[in-house]
Amino acid sequence: MSKDARDHRGSDEASPRPRRPANWGNQPLGLWWVLPIGLTIAIVVLFQAGVRPAGYTMAGTLVVAAIARLVLPREAVGGLLVRSRSWDALTLVVLAVAVTVISATLVIP
């Protein structure tokens, strides 16, 4: 748009701003740290005990995150908050079940 066209728009129109999420820049991480700490523990278990126990540790971490998302308020969960409470918990539980099934059926020679 040329400078002349901008001058003729009038002063009552505000310039368009990019649309951002409602929680842009003010969402704390909250209990998000449960996931990286649990996965770090799973890596240590992987090197100490093997693949199957590490998978169970990952699944347990996902279940703990799902329970936290279900019972704690929005302000406390921080980075675990993605969609609705039930959808987030269901996603985490489905991932935990998938990791458990894969770990249990894994054939290790």
C-alpha cells in the first residue's frame, strides 16, 4: 500500500497486528519438567538395566504426567497444557500404553 493510500484511510483505523494465542508470553512451564526428568531417568535405566525396563520407566513417566494433568489446576501444569484436560490426559495415557505394549512385546536376542 502506498503512502498516499495510508493517509486517506483515516486515523480511526488501527494498523493490523499479528494474531497471537491468548497465553502468548505468559505461560509458565509449570510441571513440564516431569517429562524431561523422567525421560532422563529412563535413559539411565536403559544403560543400567536394558531396553524393557527403560520402556516401562518412560511409560510410568507418561502416566505421572497424565495424572498431573488430570488433577492439577491449569496454572500448575504449564507446559503439559495443550488442549482440554481430558484430551491431554487421554493422549498421554494412550502413549503410555503404546510404550508399555511395545516394551513388553519387544524381542531381545
